[in-house]
Amino acid sequence: LGTDAVIFIFDPCKKWTFTYVERELQKVPKHIPVLILANFRDMGEYRVISEWDIAAFVQQANVDKEQTLVYYFECSLLNQFGLKSIGSFFNIPFLRLQQKNLFEQLHKNQEELAQAEVELERQTCEIDYDGYIKSLLEAKKEIKASSRPPPVSHSASSASGTQQNGKPTTPTTTLSPA
């Protein structure tokens, strides 16, 4: 849970470090990629575990793991031999996570597409042009009925400032030449 890769580093000059890898590899879930890294490549003359023994172990581990490959490299932290291989290994869990996310997005997309197709099919079955036009005409009638102005009063106004049709009137004056 929360682990995307496992790296075991052991010293081929010390048998107990390899025994530790043999024991702990069995505990790693099958879906998690594993890198077994033999450090101290520069100390070859002190080696107690042969490259052949390690290769046989890794080959058997790949048979037993079934789903995920177990990778093996030798390195020397003294002179940086094999360190590029570690960087390349990190691409595997990263790309698997990316692939998982893409599959999840694709699955979500497929669900949304299927839902949109069902919705469109439902709407296609419900389409009734005559009913649609009828509802538009009814809506127009309702709008006209609700926006009519109040009835106009036909009484005459004689004085200035009285209201006619709800609006104040203004007096008009005529000027004659003198």
C-alpha cells in the first residue's frame, strides 16, 4: 500500500546481505517492480557470491513472481558504475502509475460517453415538434398577458399639474406678438 517500487542493495562480498534479499523478496507483492542491486562491483576480488548465483536467483524469482519482472544490476558507488541503470529502473514504476491513471481516465471517459449516448437517445425519443410549438405559443400568450399596461382613463384634465394617464401634465402658454 503506497509502494510503487522496491530496490534491494546488497554487498556481494557479504553472504548475509544476499540472504536478506532472498528472504525479503518473497514479501514484495507481485505487482510491484523490484530492482536487486549488487554494490561494490569494484571489489570483485573479495566477492563471495558469484554473478552466476545471482543470475540464477533472479531468473527463478522472475518465474515465481509471474506478473512483475525482477531486475538485477551491478554497480559501484565508488566510481558511479551502473548508476544510470537505477535511473532507468525508476521509469518503470512511474510509467506504470501513469498507465494506471490513463486507464482510469479512459474508463471514466467511456462511462461518460455511454451516459451521453443514453441521454441523447432518451431525448430523441421524447422529441415532439408539434408539442414544442404549442408550448412556445402558450409561453408567448402568458408573456403578453402579464405585460399589458393598465387601462387608460378618458377623463379630461383642466388644471395644470393634474395627472392624466398617471402622468403629471404641464401647462402650455402661447405668446402673441405685441
